[in-house]
Amino acid sequence: GVVQPSGAPPESQSEQSPLMKSVCGQLRLLFAKLQHSSRRYIDTSDFSNTLGLNTDQQQDAQEFCQLFISLLQTQLASQSDRQVKDMVQNQFGGRFAYVTRCAACATANVNPSTFFQLDLSIQEHDTLPECLRDYLEEEQLEGDNQYHCGRCR
């Protein structure tokens, strides 16, 4: 059967509370099913329907992650508690800055950015630290790519 977090009998889809129709509510219910069910599988169709996914099509994990995080952020954005409102960014996001230096005077142009995932190249790398080093490696801009600040143009 379906495990309800409150122990109440299962509700039909049309009678569900607003929480159970939400992404967060469906996620909570899914985790409850995973924790308390003795079944070897869990039906995720209610969760998938809440996300608006077409279950007849295979989904790319990266695209699913982007969709799910976006939906969570949207749902939590209306919260008055700042910690709850910023929970997705604080738990799953990161920050970095692109720094471009002028080839003539070394003036730095800093562009901060946030992210939820990094596009790391795994070719020719055996470990995650190698992939990160490659991602963060400085790039020398030359020729038509060369950067000059506003003063040195």
C-alpha cells in the first residue's frame, strides 16, 4: 500500500491537501515510502506528475536536476523565513568568479556567478580533483581573444 507520513489512509489525487500536490510534499511522501515500505520498488508517478514530467520519455539526469532544483526554488521563494527561502542555493549551489586580466596592465575584471552544477570534462582524467584542476586552470587569451581593459584599449 501507499505509506502516508501521518499514518492516515491514502487520499485520492483530487482530495489531496495542497502540500501533497506540491513538489516538496510529493518529495516528502516519496522519501517516506522509501523509508517505510518493504516493497522492492516505489511508484513515483505522483511525484513525476507533480513535476510535470512525461513518464513515457526517458529523462536526462542533468536536465531533471535542473528542473527539480528550479521547481524547488520557485516553491520556496514565497517563504518568509530567509533560511528556508535560500535553502536550495545554500545546500546545492556554489559560487565562483570569472577573473579576466588585462594583457597590458594586469587590471582584473571580476564577474561573480552562482551555479548548481559544473560541466567538468572527464576525458583524460581519472579522479574528481583532476577534473576540477582542469576546469579551474588559467587560460591565456591571445590574438583576437586577448582582453584589454577600458584604459588600455
